Amino acid sequence: MRDELRERCNTIEECYEFMLAYAAQGLPGDKGSQSGGQLRTFLSRCDRALTGLAGVFTDIVEREGLQPADRYHAFIAVLERDAHQAQAALQLVLAQPSIGSQLIDNLNASIHVRALLTDLFLIDEIVRPQSVPTPLPS
């Protein structure tokens, strides 16, 4: 499950990075350019990665018995809301017949997308295997 969570997080982060680059190009629409053709692919992959994201984290918490469980479940509720709100914005953009750089720049700036990214960074730190420090020689 950790691998699936990591893969979903990477997909979402890659999409965000692509959107930053796309927004900087100043394109009027997504037709007729290589990056415009890739844009919908990145957005669609991100949309799929967002579907059920909180459930994947819930499975990790429950299978691994992470404690205190109530704290994890409270955060999972936040993650679910943030993912749902970011996904709604992303799906609205995907529904447009033409997606220009300005529209993507506005999506990037969305508080919903930024909240989701912050959630992902937090989760990444929590589920990353912690290394045990090596004692210094005396």
C-alpha cells in the first residue's frame, strides 16, 4: 500500500510540475503544441490518482496499526476534503474545450491544489521509512 500511495503522490506532483511549466509558456490553448497534447494526459492521470487517495492512506493506517489512530483518521478527513476539492477544480479544467496557460496558472494558484500538495508533503514525511542515526565513533 505504501508503494501505491507513493506512486499516486508522485503522479500528482509530476502533474503539478508539468502545469507550472505549461503555465509559463503563455499558450492560448492546448491544441497544436506538444505540451498542449501532453497536458490532458497529465491532468487525467492526476485525476485518477486523486480518486480514492484518502482510502489508500486509511488502509496503511489500519493495516500497520499506526497510532494514535484518532489523529490519523482526523487528518484523513482533511486529506479527503482537500483531494475532493482539488479534483473538482481539475475536472472543471479538463471539461473545457481549450485549456490555455492562464487557466492552468489559475489552477496552480488554487488554494485547493496548494492544500492538497501540502497534505502530500506531510504524508510523505510520515510514511517514509525513518533511518536510525548511526552513533558517532568515540
